Amino acid sequence: MQQKIVITGGPGTGKSTVIEELAKRQFMCMHEISREVTLNARKKGIEQLFLTQPLLFSELLLEGRVNQYIEAEKKDHDIVFFDRGIPDVHAYMNYICIDYPDSYIKKSKLYKYTHIFLMPPWEEIYISDSERYENFEQALAIHNHLERTYKELGYRIIEVPKGSVNERTDFILANIK
């Protein structure tokens, strides 16, 4: 049975860097798609889709993450890592206090993951940029919403300790064996 492993956390916690390290170590990785959704919207003249049309942004993300999950199942890999999971979508909607359809939670319950690794907020490495507009306090609040969302879905969360990219990657690999 394929292990589907989510690496999640607030913005700027090092998720994508660890995913890149896992890919270098020849693991199958499904990369974060929110920047892609944001950049596609910019090409259509919408500067910040998440801020101007959060429900549309979230629907596009949800569809993309479900497609990643389905695509992963077709791969001949025992382990697949995901840079964020399907539940992240409604965790963010809860964070910004926007109502969303019940289908978000239904999809989170339908498409299940094996392990959830949560990257804690880490102020020393936090950087904002043109796609990441949150400040550190907002990143902390998002972290709390992510943790609550996954726990409400019955997941056991493994918090990844701060450390070098190799230490964090080794920690994750040691905890899935």
C-alpha cells in the first residue's frame, strides 16, 4: 500500500525546501500548487486571487490537490510526499473566516493520507515575498488552523523540529519507517 505523506505548516516554515531535498533523494514529491494558481491568475490580470476571490482561489487549489492525490495513486512509488494536503484548503478558509461548501470536508475525508508532518513557525527563516503576503503573526495563526483541521479529521500530527534541511528531512524519513 502506498504511503501518502503530507508536509504542511504555515507559510515560510521550510516545507518546500524539505520537499526539494526529498526529491533530490529520489522520492516522489507532489509540489505546492498555490503559487502556480496565483501566477496563472496574474496572467489574467488578477493581482492577488486569494485576497480578491478567496473562494475561487480555494476551489482551484482544492481541485489541484485532489488531482495531485489521484495522480500519485497512479505512480509506481511506495512513498509519495505532498507539499500541503487537501485539508489545508479549508484550514485556510477557516483562517480568513470565509464560508465554503461541505464538499471541502467531504473530499478531505475521502482522500486520506498516511502521515501528517507539521512544520512549526520559525521566525528566523521566515521571509515574505510577492506570493507570500502574510506576516509572521499571521503565519502563526495559520499554523494553529492547520493543526486544528488535521486533528479534527482524526490525524496524528508529527511536528518536525527546527534544524538544518538534512536534519528535518532525516527526521521525517525516520518517522515513516
